[in-house]
Amino acid sequence: MNTSTLIAPPALVQRAEKQDTQAIQALDSAHFIHPFTDHGDLATRGARVITHADGIYVWDSEGNKILDGMSGLWCVNAGYGRKELADAAYQQLMTLPFYNSFFQTTNVPAVQLAAKLAALAPKVGDRSFNHVFFSSSGSESNDTNVRMARRYWDLLGQSQRKVIISRHNAYHGSTMAGASLGGMSGMHAQGDLPIPNITHIDQPYYFENARGGESKADFGLRAARWLEEKILEIGPEKVAAFIAEPVQGAGGVIIPPETYWPEIQRIVDQYGILLICDEVICAFGRLGHWFAYEKFGIKPDLVTFAKGVTSGYIPLGGVMVGNRVAEVLIDKGGEFNHGYTYSGHPVACAVGLANLNLMERENLPGRVRTETGPYLATQFEALKDHPLVGDAETCGFVAGLVLVKDKANKQMFDPDRAVGMICRGHCFRNGLIMRAVGDRMIIAPPLSMTVAQIDEMMGLIRRCLDATLADVRDQGLLA
Ligand SMILES: *Cc1c(COP(=O)(O)O)cnc(C)c1O
């Protein structure tokens, strides 16, 4: 018997222009529990079936071509259809598809990728990053961070330092520790989270949290000092670490004022607590640098990465371990009783290496920093003229805009009206993937996007904003 018939009906595996969408949707709804999805909605409307992709575009099973303004899920940094990444995976699969890194064994791609990452991670002040711990995702990496930070303090004889401070509306993944570190109230509400000894401060969101007349600079300092207040409230001797995304991604592309990070650095230094930068989105060129801590002059002790390290082609994550932690953990630590079957997976690491080489050769971080990023910034700035747009800002290749009812008074729409979702619907229908976080519309395009493609995307964004404006006018929602 031909075994391929046992795997799947050919109609489901073939890349055809028109596929049997309804049959796939019915099977999907019958068997596949999706992440972060309301299955009542899914059953009635059916999932959009994405069949193939190339460059900055994806295609669905109805043959629609869609410009992917979100790089999949913030991860396809190099764009789709990169043959050399597929070749790297194939070659490694044929050479050594798997071996573990436990028990004093290693494999060549993992060693090479760790060395490559250490070479790409810039030294800041007295911090250097010569060591890497591998996992398969951002969530797992943040679980590793919790264990590593607490282990570090144990080894220093300060095991009372357990508390990790994070921020409301942060996203750090969906495992028990990841979701606890994250500041999403909807996630905390399901499953008794956060786990003990994790607490949150407010995010530095100027548009929403600044006082009337307060400058961005003043707000940035005030927001950073919420960390100091929290440390003093808990007792500095009990605080292990502060974790934050340099720019909050899933929370809606929250870009902190310039004064924020230097003041955070002063505070963590003053109280001696570890600083963890979650760069799962921000690293690998997303903000125009290999690592975002360089852009902001932050001196982290641990740096979480995932997503863009393989451009999402295969799961891989990890933690860059700075010398402060490495010297204790590795030099005096003995065995760290922690690891994953797939830590340093040879195929994932081979793809990671090929991806970083590709990004280096095409200078994708540099292009975002000096060419396409600044161009995107001017285009977003120009959106502020639009009657619906209360604010619009970018940082490298992430961008966000706020849909408002009344620009002059910064008045938001009633959240029940879900104006962001109206806009997102127009985006889908017009062949653009743009995400809605409440009434913030956000993008994070592939870093391979050209200036001409930015123009194409901006044209679609304007068209969708106009269509949304027409809808909210019709519904009498404007001020
Ligand atoms: C996506 C994300 C994670 C979680 O990564 P997974 O690979 O989904 O586990 C963690 N932190 C940040 C900042 C992220 O954007």
C-alpha cells in the first residue's frame, strides 16, 4: 500500500490555487483546537486557510493574495520563500535530524549558532554575552529566565530574592511562567495566574497614561519610577529581576519615551536586581539592530529571543546569558537541573544559522535602521492627517496607530463598538493583514520589504482607514 494515502487526502496537502475550503474548514473545526481563538466564532465563520506564501505575501485557499503586514506572527523577518533556509533544514535532516545536548554531548549547528549569536550580541558597558541557552519558543525561554534568575540568587546565598517584576499589558508567552510574567488580565483570569512571586507595574504608554500637559520626557521618567516604587514596596532584598520588552509588541506596539530606559537602568543598577530584556519580537533587525538593547543603550543580564532567529521557519528560542549571570551559573553553579529535549536542536539551529547569515548578507537590520525604517516612519507620521488617527508612531519595523472618536480631545471610541475590529475586517477584505489591539492598529512587516512595497502597504492602510471612517460615520459614532 502506498503510505502517502495514509497521511492525508491529497486535496489537503496540495498547493492548489483553489482548494476545497469548506472541507478543510469542517475538518479544522472538528479536530483542531486553535491558540487564542473563540471556537464558537470559528465554527460559524470558518478559518481562513492559508496555503502558500512568497516574499511579503500569503495566499488563501480561495486564491486571494494578501500582503502580510505582520510577518506571520512578528517572526518572518527574512520574508517567505527563502530557499536557502529550506536547503539548510533538508541538509541537516539528512545529516543528523536529532541528537540531544544533555549528558555532555553536543552538535555542530548548535555550537555554531551559539557562537554566531555571541558574536552578534554587542557588548554594552560591563555586560557581554558569550553564552546561549536554547529552547524551542519564547514562552519556554521565559520559563528558563525565571529558573535561571532564581538559581543565580540562590548561588549567591540570597535565596530570598524571588520576586520578578513585570508590566501590565506585557506579553511574555503562554506557559505558566510566561503567562504569569505577561500582564494580560484575560490570561491571568484563566488558570489561577500569576504564579507566586510575580508582580506587575504599569506600562509606559504616553497616549493613554500621561497627565494633561505632561511632556513625553517627564512621563517616561515618571513611568520608570513606578519600578522603583514597586521595589521599595516589596523590599529590594526580595527582588530577583525586572523583565520587559524594549518595545511592547502584542500589547499594541507601545514605544516608550526616550527617558524611560535610562531611568530603568539606573533603578535596576541601584538595587542590584537582574534586568531581563524580552527581545522575542525586538531582536534580529526588527528595530534596526541585531539586538534592541543596543538601540536603547540598555545593559540587560538576560535576553530572551525566539521568533525572528529562524524567521519563523522552524521553532527555536533561547536566552542570551550575560557575563554577570554566566560567571555564577557556569563557573560556580554545578549542575543546573533544567533543559528541554529540543535544547540546541540541530535542524532548528542549522536554519537559525542560515537565517542569520542571510540577514547579514542582505544587511536587513541596517536597511531597517537607515533606509526602510525611516521611510516607514515618515509614511506613518503622514497618517496623523487622517480624521480617525489620534496618534501614529513607528520604531524600526513595528508601527501602531490609534483610532479615535475625537482627535482634538484624544477621545477614544466606546470599546464595545470594536472599531479596531471593523478596521481589521476592511484590511482582510482589501488584502492586507494588520492587527487590531483594541482600537490600536499595528503592523510588523517582513524586514525584506522594499520602499515600493511600503508604498503599496500604505495605500492599502489608507483605503482601509477610509472605509472604516465611512462605517463609523454611518453608525453615528464620530464626535
Ligand atoms: C511571542 C512572544 C513570546 C512567546 O513566544 P512563543 O514562541 O509564542 O512561546 C514571548 N515574548 C514576547 C515578547 C513575544 O512577542
